[in-house]
Amino acid sequence: MPLHLVFPGLLWPQKALRDTAFDLELPALGTLLGRGRVNWQPPVSLEAWLCREFGIMAGEPPVAALRLLGEGESAGNDVWLCADFAHLGIDQGRPTLTMLDPDHDTRQKIAASLAPHFQNELGGMAAEFFSGRHHYLRLASLPEMISTPPSAVIGRAVPSAHLKGIDAPSWLRLGNEMQMLLHALPVNREREAQGLPVINTLWFWGAGALPAKAARRYEAACGDHPLLQGLAAWAGIPWQKDLPQNFAQSLAKMMLIDALQAPAQELDAEAWRQAVKKTERDILQPVQALLKSGRIANLRITALGEEACLDLHIKRSDLFKFWRRPVPLHELAKP
């Protein structure tokens, strides 16, 4: 299997990419783009792409159960739903979403305040509020709805209906009730006094139970992402948080490099440019050298963006096809 590098946030919207990247010197990336075989695909969220890559193909990706597994908890056969703490704000007249990660005491206070409401108000959707590193609802049954992952919303206008399907109106109504309860909590007044963003909403998404295991597609996974950690645990393969020092020892691995995602979501051009240059120097140039020397036989690169997903495959022999000119990142265009 090839070494597989995954870069969420590498592809900016086409109209902005040329102006943002036109003067970046990226010889390794340009050579790989020019001499590899590029396959363009429709845009997809990182969470949905990861699940699909591990063989989970149908319906709503069960992110909650998988992420919970990655936190070292037992998901069992239950249905789980992410109930993540977030701040809904207004920026230039449009609603925006910021995901929040408060300290342990704050999480526990909010969980204790909200848990009785879930037990009393959900009726036929009876749920148990579960607090780990993130927050979840354990559901009595799988809701008929499709959710929007936070990664698809951060830095963009929040859609008025980020949940769709038969059960979506009930969950949207419950979300509105949660906003009113959160607004009245003393812990939020404390945060406001400290100049911290208040936790004023729960973001419901990623409902599902752990699926039956598919055929193993990777021998190991690497990357600081709770869903990837959960997928590795589900697939029964080793996982590590930090990138290895020696990429030649990373054969048959998926490596998720997410340094570009946050600046791309926030359209922070300067931070993104610096991250791209660091990625070129620290990752792509060493990997290209290993591929050229034969220490890596095959390389796959996946770049995820708001408008498209790029999948590139390149073999060692492709690097010697000098008639294929390098393709600068700012000239990259979906056909």
C-alpha cells in the first residue's frame, strides 16, 4: 500500500487560490502535481471522507460513536449523537459558529445542568447525556436526519437548517431550547466576565452506531484528530498522534496533516501561506526525496477543499517523466 498524505484545507476556492498562492515557491508540490495522476472528486467534509476511506459508505457517517471510541470509551451497540459545545455569533450580519473546548470543571457544570432536560423533554427520542472529552447523547433509536459537521460551517455563514430529514424539526427545536437554558447558566456569566466566548449552543451531528467492520485498508494511521483515532481503534490498527521523524518508516499509513485546515476555514491568507511553506519544507520535500530514491514506492496525496477534492497517485517512475512539467499550486484548476 502507498504512503497516503491527507491535507484538509490545501485547496482554496478557485477564485482566491491564484491571488493567494501565485508567488509561493513549492517545487516538490509542483512536481508531484505535474507528474502524478490527478483525479478530481466532488467536495466532501473531512469527517465523511475519513469514514468513507475506512470503508463506511452508507448514510450519515456515525462520527459520534467512532469519536467516542477514540476517546477510550465503550460505544457498544448504542446509537450516539455528538452534542458539541459551541458559540453562535454574528459577523458582518451573518451567523457564525465557533467550536469551544472549555476546561473540565466547566464541562461538568454544564453537563449537570442540561442532563435532566434531555431526560424529561425528548419523549420518544429519550436520551442520556454523556460527558467525555466531548459531549454526546446516547439515543434510544437512530434519528432520521442528516447533519452538518462543524468543519463544513466554521468560517462560513451558518445555514438556518443544518439538520435535514423527518426528525430534524424536533432536534432544531430542542437546539433552540438548549440555547435558552445555556444563556441562563451562571458558568456563562463567569465566562463573559472573563472575556471568554459564552457557550450558547449545542451542535448536534454525526448520529449513528458502530458499523460492522470492513476489510482493513490501512496498516496504521497518524494524525491529531479524534475521529481518525476512533477509526483506527475500530479498524484495529495502530494510531499515533504526532507525525513520525522518518517518513520512510511510514509505509502503508494514512497520515492526516491538518495544519492548513484552520487558516483555510478562516480565510486567513497569511497564516495559510506560512503553513503551506512549512508543509513543503518539512513534509513534501522529504517525501519526494524518499520516493525518488525508491525508499517509498508509491505515494498518494488527498487534498480537501470547499469546492473540490483532489486525489493524486504517483509512483517512483513518474518522477523521471521530465516531459510532464510541474504544476504550480496557483495554476491548479479543476477541469
